[in-house]
Amino acid sequence: MQITDTTINTKINEWLTPVFDEETQREIKKLQNNHPEELKESFYKDLEFGTGGMRGVMGVGTNRINEYTLGKSTQGLSNYIIREFPNDQPKAVIAYDCRNNSDTLAQTVANVFSANGIKVYLFSSLRPTPELSFAVKELGCHCGIVLTASHNPPEYNGYKVYWQDGGQLVPPQDAEIISEINALQYSDIKFEANKDLIQTIDTAIDTVFIAQSAKYGSFAATQQAKDDTSIVFTSLHGTSITAVPQALEKAGYNNVHIVEEQAKPDGNFPTVKSPNPEEPEALAMAINLAKKVDADIVIGTDPDCDRLGIAVRNNQGELQLLNGNQTMIVMTWFLLEYYKNQKGLQGNEFIASTIVSTPMMRSLAQAYGVTYKEVLTGFKWIAKLIKDFPDQHFIGGGEESFGFMVGDFVRDKDAVTSTLLACEIAAFTKSKGSSFYNTLLSLYTKHGFYKENLVSLVKKGIDGAAEIKQTMVDLRNNPPQYLNDEKIVLIEDYQAGVSKNIQDHTEQNIDIPKSNVLIFYTESGSKIAARPSGTEPKIKFYISVQGQLETIEDFSRTDQELDLKIEAIKQDLKLT
């Protein structure tokens, strides 16, 4: 098959020049001869920064993760740092996860930084993403890089950039750095390392990070309560094995059972279809172990240890998987209760979540008299709030995709400290004759029963990207008027930056950065959001419905009623 797209062919021919190594050129020629469609996929676009940084399939080409695409990004970042901090000795810290090639790609990034005169701290082996965020501030670095593709399949890798505050890149630095990168040629990359500027770091940062995690994740549970709580933990072959067991021990949790079959870091993730704690199958081995040891709580983390999934005992004594919204609600409630009872709420506190997460976070904030701030999808926006509102105190916050952040010592979602918080809640509530699960149901009776459901439609490749784009165009041009026989009363278009009231035909500007997101609200308060994923070839639909739960005993009946509402909305949107 002949590739005819002139732009793609121009890119391919560039990569067949001596600027690129012989192995890269051989791989391109092999694809030309045997897999031309794959070659087209590798070059039809350039990898872009999304909500979680730059992420993609590993291989040759501009649309792949490799030493050249990462080298170009690092060269652009180096140029920007040197220009912005002319009087400093610029410094960067680099970490990487368990994925295939993460160590060699991390070394490439370190080489480029050092070739540009930037001092580099390179972790000696894999480390959790939240530890990288912590290390940026701890070491006084100008930026940090972590090589990770989070929960994506084994063929993926990625590159996340952190700034001086320990948070991910946000405006205006992100656009300025991207502009710098786009202005470069691949021949501009400096690959020759200055080894004198690369320093390996090891246990010194680990010790401080684990101590801080134990401090920020410990609240009200007594040592007896901790001893009485049985925990099962799985790292799903990821980096958390280097930090979570150690943090649990530091915090006084000794009754911890580790899923040994999943404890060894492995970028092929041999025991799971997907190392994603959002997927029930990912925690299957942990739940089986929990049944054997009669555990109270099961916790699994994703490969780079920034998100966690949990299962707890329900009121029938069975292990119940919770979704990210449910976990976030209980964690936020616990923090609010702690501050209210132990420190006293001063009126300058805030919690935060994202526009596609449960509206119940707003209800919690109102009940406790704290401010609720809502941001775009991606935890970088929550971390940015801490910098934007220095006179206000961030208590905690999360997002529906199983990420949570406790306080501000780490400036990204953090499964280490969040694991401790989840265990603290399990231990404390059990000691009081309740449970994590029963607490959730009690919150539903007090603040409204909100139930959420996520539909992710995978659309791979060039055709898939076009289909996702067209779906969003169609939803904008022909929005639904009814869902589940309920009239749509409000449409928020974050790309246009406008909120449209359908009832009185008024419009308001949305004071939030623009993004390709649409949210529809029905007359009963149901909320349906649509957005293309920033890190995967997916379009996602987030459905939230609500009802009243008078007593905990009514939960099953009300839960079924809300399920029917969700299914009706799916059918109307043709998602089933």
C-alpha cells in the first residue's frame, strides 16, 4: 500500500536522514515494507500535551513515545527554563515508573537536560509519581519529569512535566513551553550528556516522603483501632510497592496483607487485563485474598501510584467495590469532620473537584460552610488552586477517576497518602461500631443520594479520532432536548466558554479555561457530561443522577431506581 499523504511522507523522509540513528531508520523501513498503515498512524500527527501530559504508544515516529519526541520536548523545556531563570543554576528531578523502557527514556531526558547545563537529580530506580511531585519542592528544583503512562496498556509510555510548586504544568507556562518545543527541529536536540551534572538520588528523599505521607494521612484512629483493621493491598505490578507498605508501617498499620503475585514491578502487567483500579477485574486477586484473611478493606493502586481503588465490607458483610466519586465523598467528609472537631473551621478553607465529578461535593461543602471550587478534568487544575488562593486553606479534593489529594504537601493526586486516609477511615469507623460503607450510606441520607456512571467509548487511530471529533460536533449542533423524558434546562459548553439557560434563553460566561467539554442538566438535576479523553483514544460520558434516601434501609430500592434513570439516559444517548 502506497502512503500518499504528502505531509506524512515529508515527516517519514525526515526521519530517514542521519539526524536519526540507524536503528530508528531500519524500523521505519520495516514498517514501510510490512505495515504501512501502522507507519501512517506513527506519523500522521505529533504527540500533544493532554490533561495528564504527553502519553502515547512507544515506537518510531512523531506520534509515538521515543527518545526523539521526548528529547525534543526536553530540549524545548530546557530552553525555556534557561531563558526564564537566567541568574539561577537550573535544576530538574526525574522519576520513572515500572513501564517497559521507562528507565532508558528517563536517562535520555537526564542526558538532554545535562547537555543544556541543567543540574539533574535522577532517581536510582522506579518511584511513585507523588514522590516526584514532593521531590520537586524538597530539592528546590525548577521542574520535574516523571516517565509514566499511568494505567494505559503495556505498549504505552508518557512524559509528565511538573513546575516549581510541585504541580503539573498549567497556564501560562504550558502554552509557552509548547510553543518553544514546536519551534525546534529534531536536529536541535542536545543528546550528549554532561555526566558531572547528573546526580543519582535514592533513600534520602524516600525517607522524608514516607514520613510526610504518614503525617498527612494520620488523623483520629487509635493504635488499637489500627491493629484491629485488616488490610489487603496490591500494587498491580507498579511503583507503589516502593512506598505504600512502608508508609502503612510508618503510620502504625501492621495487619497488612500484600498480594504477592502482583508485588513485583512489571511493565507487562501479567496478572491483569488492565492495571487500572477503576476496573473491577484489576482488584479480583486482592478481593480473593481479602476473603481468605477476612480483611476489612482492599486497596489497589495504578502503576505510577497516583490513583487508588478500594473495596470495603457492605452491610451484608460482603466486599463492595466503590467508585471514585464514592471514595472521594467519604474521604472529604472525614477530613471536614476532623477539621471541624479537632481544629475548628475558620471560614477560609476550601475543597475541590472537577466539572465531571459528583455534584455531591458541592453539597458537602455547603453543609460544612467551606468553599467549593470546581475545575477542569485533570489534577493539575486542583493543584493550581493552591497557588492561586494562597490565603485559603486547601483541605482536600479529588476527581471521579479515583484520584485524591490530602492537603498540599504533594501537588498532585497521591495514592500513598490517600491509601493511609482510606485505612484511617476504615479503622476509625470500625472502632466506633460503624464502617466505611455505612458512613457512605449515612452521607446519602443527609446530603442527597447521588449516583454516577461512566461510559467510555474506545475509538482508536485516525478514523477513531475523526469519529470522536464528529460526535462532539453533533452534540453541539444538535443537543438533546430530553433525556429520560426530562427536559434539558441548561447546557454548559466549555469550549465556547458559555452556559446556556434553555428555559429563559439567557447566557452566562463560564469563568474557567476553555476545554472540549459539554455538560447537559435536566430539570430534576441529572447531569450528563461528554468529553474526549486527553490521554487515551476514548470519548467519555459521565452520568450523574440523584434521589432522596430517607433511611439506610431504603438504599437498595432507591439504588435500583437510580440505576433505571441511568440506563434510560444511556439509551437516549445511544450508549448501550
